[in-house]
Amino acid sequence: MCIRTSRLVIAVICGLTVSGCSRIGLCTEDQIDMVVSPSGRYQMEIIGKDCVGSSPVQEVFLRRAQGVMKGRTAVAIFDASNPDKPVRLSVRWRGESYLVINARGAKVWYFQPHWHDVRITER
């Protein structure tokens, strides 16, 4: 009985990952900004996400603008839990393959300096 219960708990936890939470209505997502690269090849999105039982975050996603492989990838995640210090993210393209993220009032939880051929910096 204990083994079956453990497997059920593990399955439930795996199903409640961030993407799983969004699917079953435990998270809300709001698009804050979207900027297309100079040639239109890539799209960058800033998404505000608030999930039940966790701190709110702002995530920076990159994706290809066209083609079959258009799934978005998080390249930066910032803590947005302090109401006294609202997060102010600004993102701009410096050429086709260089993205600059300016973050004010937030702790960086996750940062990926490269995505495919795009170099990413945070200031």
C-alpha cells in the first residue's frame, strides 16, 4: 500500500510542474511585452506568471517566429514577489543575434547566456 501511495504522490507532483499547473488552471500568465528580432526570425516575450503555492515570476522566452519548431524556451526568470520593489524588465535586440535584458528590482532565479545562435546578456 505504501509503494502505491508513493507512486501516486510522485505522479501528482510530476503533473504539477509549471507547465502542468498552467494546463490545469493553477497558474495565470500575462504577456507583458513581445519584441521581434530585426529580421523577424526570432520573437522574445516577457511573461508574468503567478502559480498557486509559489512566488510570482517574470520570465523571458525566446522562440523562432516561423517554422515547425516554434516552441518557446525560457532564457531568464526573475523573482517578482516583492510588492515594494516591482520588477521592471526591458529587453532589446542589438542586431539579429544579441539580446540585452535590463532588470530592475528583481533577483535572477535563472539565466541562460545563449539560445541557439542568440547571445543574451543581463544588466
